[in-house]
Amino acid sequence: MSSDSTKSAHGYEARKIIEPILSQCQDRKLIGTPEYNVRLALPGYQEAQFNIPFLVPLQDSRQYLLIYSTTSFRSDRIKIHEWNILFSKRILAKDAVAVLVYPSNVSGAEAQAFRAYRHKIQTRQLYSSFDEVIPDSALKEYVIKLAEGHASQGSLDNVRGTAFEDDVERIMTSAKNLEKAKTVSPVITGDSFHEYLEMCDCIGLDLSKVTRIDSLANELAESREGKGKPKTDVALNVVFDDSSERMITISCKQSRKDVVTLHEYPASRFISVLNIPSGSGLASLLLEFQATGGETALGESKSKLLTQLLQPYLPSLIRWVYGGASQKPILNAEYLFSKHIDSSGRSRIYCHKIDDCLEFPASGQFGTPFRWTYASGKKGVTIQLKGPYF
């Protein structure tokens, strides 16, 4: 394949990665129906000479998102995009923002070039028709940010709660990611490919022996028990070349905070799941903590005793908090995938086996990694645990 043909194929693959991301955003009612490869003409001119690869209306159609993608930092190509955007914004005559999207798995030098270009735009060192320059792994978060002034609050709350688990499922089931991993093709871009490899490494998958990875979302939904949310957020079925299969269950957490709500159950559930003898000192202390609602109200001596009596149950407690304790294996998470977003908006993904959580520092209360409290309006009804997730 010639160099030009390879670049063209690479660019096509990069654009194909954007489509499923937009499809998820449309399903979550953040955007309207995207249009692809739109060409526009200036009023009074016949030829439609200005190209928009992705023209995305936000939900109320008052604002457009124009998406351009590139696989390498080439100033000549970016200048062509700039020209297209400059006139496209004028023709659309609506509030429009343009974003340049590059593959998250570009080389370090390429990534630095994109970041430097973005910095110059943000600090007004140079004029650009682009409003933002981001890796494909950040595109969904950018759409959510744009939608804040357009989509309903319910839609935003819903998508924030499920954004990361949607991403994990999409990335892990991507046929392009598996193909790239197996063929090491320079043409195939992949979808958040570095994250994909990290996730697969955590799970211990030998991708050279994998035929495909399928979502078990329907099976997970059908297995749910009562109104409670299971620890498993993403369930996958890995099919290997020898026709054997393996189910993988993942809990997903995403936050800007270092500590999140992890667990909420009545004290009686703590007692039964951890096999604490009914009527024992520990059982009585858990019930009393629930009734009082806090360590201070429980008192110093009883808090010390609770800490002491709880120690033998810590491994079981931590596995339950992060992984679950259902009789149905699909509802219990084997892995914890976490996405932490720092104050600058940069995100990092962490992948843990559930037993890795046993190594989280006991920096909480009662010799555990957790802060013990109760949810609003639930004092005396349940015990809520907050703790680390990465």
C-alpha cells in the first residue's frame, strides 16, 4: 500500500472511531442526529466547497458542534480544516464550535504537538477556527460539557452516572481494538486503544487467542435483584479461538473526588452477609452505630471495640463493598475500573482486581478504608460507606 493510501486508510479508521461515540451521545439525548461529510456553499455561489466531516446539532438545535479528525499533526492539513471551519461557521449562521480530535494512542511526540497547539489557542498566542483540540477519549466529556446549557438536567444526570461504564463497554467490545491488537496494523486507529490494552492486561486476556468480546448488557439487566443496583456495571463475554468462553464482570466508578459513596445497606445486611453471629458484640455494635448515625455518637470506647471486633471480617467486608455478594455471579464484580478527573479536567483510568482493593490504606474509620455515615434521611435505617476507588 502506498504512503498516501496508508494515510487515507488511517484517517478513515480514525473517523470511524468517532461514530460510535456520537451514537452513545445521541442515545443519551445529549445531541440531535449527526450528519456526516456535509458540504456547504456560500450564499450566491454554486459550488459546495466547504466540508464538515461531522455536523452535530445539540439537542435544542441552537448550537452546532463541528468535528474534524486527524491522525497526525500536519500544519498543512490543519490549515485546510481551519479554512473549512471559518466559512462553515459563517454559512451556518448559528452558534457553532469546532473541535479537532486526534487518536489517544498517537506517539508521545505527536501528542505533545497537539497539546502545544491547543495551548497556543487557549492562551491566544495564535488565532484558530478551532475552539478545542482533544484526544478521542475526551470527546464524550466535551459533548457533555457543551450540552450543559441545552440538554435537560435529567439527561445530564443520567449520562454522568453512566458515561464511564458506557465507555468501558464500547472500548472493550470494539472489533477494531481487537483487530489492531492482533495484527499490530499501523492503519487501524482503535478506540481509546491504550486504555483498551490496560484494561485487557488487568483482566489477563491474551488477545492473540481472543475471537471477539460481546456485551452481556441484556443478561445483566435481566438478572438484577429488586430495586438495588448491582456492583457489576459492565458484563462481557469473551469468546476464544478454541470456542471456549469467559464471563468478565466490572464495576465502574468515575468522579472528580477522591472519595465516593460505595455502599449502603441496613446493619442487618452487614451482619448476614459477613456471617457475624446474631446477638454477638459486633452485631450489637453495628446495630447501635446505625441507630446513632456516627462514630462520635457511638462513643470512644465502643468505637475502639467495634474497630477491634471488625478486624477479622475486613477482607470479606472490602470484597463485598467493591465486588458484591449476590448468589448470581453476573451481579458480582471481579474488577474495578475507575476514572478520576482532576481539577484541570485531565482524566486517568485505573484498573484493579477486586482483591487489589484489600491493599487500599485503612485511612477511614474502624480500621477500614471507609468513612461510615448514613445517607440523607436514612439515619437509623442504613449504614453508608464512602471510600477510595483508585
